[in-house]
Amino acid sequence: MNCRSVRGAGALGRALAAMLTITMFSIVGSTAIAQDLDGNVGPAFSDTLTFARAAAMLEANSPQLRAAQAEARQMDRSAKVDALYPNPSLSVQEERTNLADGVDDQWYLSVNQSIRYPGEQGARRRAHDATRRMADATVNETRTRLLNELRHRYLNVAVAQARVTVLQDVTGQVRDAERAAHIRFEEGDLGTFQKARLQVARARYENDLSEAQLRLRDARIELAYLLVPDARATLNEVKALGAYHVEGGAQALLSSRAPAPRRIDEAEALQQAMARRGAVHAARNRLDVRTADLDAARYGRYPSLNLSAGPKRQSLPSSTTYGYTAGIVIGLPLWNGGRAAVDAERNRREVARAELESTRRDVEIQVHDALERVDSFGERLRVVGQQVLPGTDSLASDARFVYGEGEISLFELLDAVDAATQAALLRLDLRQGFLRALYDLEHAIGVGFEDEPIVVNGALEVQR
């Protein structure tokens, strides 16, 4: 196992809010975000969507979370019914016999109660407790998954906005260059092939800009769909919410400074994942449920008990007397000895044990893959930002200045602008991959929104 770095596995929360906003991205004003949690929107209402507010909207409006919570309540109620003591039954009976001198009339009132063995009742209660824990863990896993999805969609908006910013700038420069080339072509100072090269360059950047703007619109819609209430969760409604933008993230995303992740020990990360992940807790408690169900099923091999008791009235021609009845009914397990039920529960327990092992392996893979990606993207950011492309931040502006001095040609300027653009987009893609890996690592470990974050030097600071 690699020795990788951590200061702690904490998470989803305050720092991830910062990570997610990549330095406190704020999504500002527009009716898409300018709405109360109940979906009320006002034309003059403006709001800032912090990550904490986005998470609150997710909690309030997510149909997946509501479904998980409703299913958890259903599981808890069903298990509680099985754990309750069986209800008694009341029976009334009349026995009438005609006699020579009158009638023998007898009335019976009986209460019947099935009796469970103490061990069986205890097993049913244990099954209920484990079911409740399993249901809670399932809801927590759903909440953690949705928060991770929110981070990714939030980041997608920021990255798409940063990409549009880069391409708008370079496309504007290429447009100017193409117009200048057209004038020079008209004046006879530029050849046909040189003019065609600038036209192709402009067409390429115009296409890239349109594609980036489409990505941005799609990212905004996907984020809005995750947050809006049911009444507004239609395509027409979401599209009409407005073209909100992300502020504060572009400079951080395009910065050449590479975040420096702390070393994370993989064994510690795996240990914390086993202790935190809702999926693991749910699988463990499912095994506890099946074990308790098996214990309860074993009592089906014993005789069943049913008690009955109640008052009796007997009316004869000569007198009326009162008494009582009491009895016990013993069910003998002769033809159906309960072995089939025990075998069925034993197999269910084996299924639960195998599912626990499968879940454990899945979580280990997720943690390992996320750590590998954090290491890989962190190293690539360091190499690209500090060794390969250390001076490309000012390449385009420097080239424009030198071109203005007449020291390079128009096509050399175009090459420099293109190189600077590709460098900026490469850094953007690498930083996006790095942050996604961090979010996935937080999710794999199972850190909650209120937990302490995984600390990554440089990734949580305001980079302006």
C-alpha cells in the first residue's frame, strides 16, 4: 500500500464547501438561484448560492432523498410490527340444549393469547433495532452520494464558466486578427493561404466557444434540476430560471499554482471508510437483521403455546350459575418441524454476509482509486504548473506587446495565443480532475457535511 498523505479524513462540509466553491465560488443572482426553499421566486429577488445553501436546498427538495427517507420509515414500521407481541383475540360462544323441563343455556367469554418464548421475542426486537440502524445508514449513504453529486455539478458550472471566459478572450483576439488579415489581404500584403489559415483558426475558436457555452448552459440546468422543488422541476421551468453565473472560481481554476495535497495513508483512509460509510453500516446491520431473524426462526421448531381464559355462565331451568374456563393449546411440530424456515433464514444470512464482503471490497476500490487519482492529478498539476508551463500565464499578453513593437509576425502572435490558450485549458482540466478526485475521496471515506475536511494545501485557500 502506498503511503500517501493525510491530515485527517474529514469532510464534506465546511472545507468541501470551500473546495466546491474552489475558494468560495458563489453563484450569484438570477431567478434560478433566487428562490426560497419552497420554490417562491420574485423578479426582484436576488440571492447568493453558497455551498451550504445549495446543500440545504438539496435536503429540502431532493426526490431521491425523500424516497430514501420514506423507504427507511417503511422498513422501520414493518420491522416494528414483527417485533410487537401478538395481539390477543376475544371469542364469545353460546351452547344451548333443550331439556324436558326447559333449556340449558351456557355462555362463554374467552380471551386467547399466543405466547412467544423469551428468546424469540428478544430476537425479533434485535431484528427491529438492526433494521432501524440499517435504514438510517441507507439514508446517510444516499445523502452523502447526493452531496457528492452536488459538488460535481457545482464544480461543472464553475469549470464551464472558466472555459467560456478563456475562449471568449481568445476568440475576440482571433476575430481582431482575422479582420486585420482581411484588410492586409485586400491591400495585397497577405497571401491567400495565410488568409485561409486565419479563417480556419477563427472558425475553430468560434466553434470551441459555442461548444463551451453549450456546456455551460447544460451544467447550469443540471445543477438547477438537483436543487429546485418538484413544482419547478420541468425543463421549461428550469430553462426559464435564468443564465446565472459563477463568480470567484475562474482565477482559482486557471491559476498556475498547483495544490499540494498532504500525504494520505491509505490504510488509515480505508479504516475510516469502514467506520464511516453508510453503505458499510447498512450491510453490517442487514447481516445483524438476518442473524436475528434466524434466531427467531429456530423457535419455530418448538411447540407453540396459546393460552385462553374467561368467565362462563350456565342457565338451567332451576338455577343460574357462574364459573370460568381456562386452557392451553400446544401446537406440536410433527409434520412441519420448522426446518425449512430455518434453512431459508440461514441462506438469507449467508446472502447478507456475502453482500457485506462485496460492499467492503467496493469501498476499498473506491478509496484506492480516489487516492490514486488525487496523487496522479496532484503530480500532474505540479509538473505542468511548475516545470513545464511556468511562464505561460503572461504568454499571450507578452506576445501581443511584442507584436505591437513589430518584432513578430501576425502568425507568430496567433501561435503564441493558441499556445497560451491550450496551456490555460490544460490547467483547467487538470485542476477539475484533481478536485473531482478529492470529492470522490471524501465520498469514498464517507465524510459528512458537518465533519472535518480532508486538508489539501492550496486547494482550500482563496486564490485571487
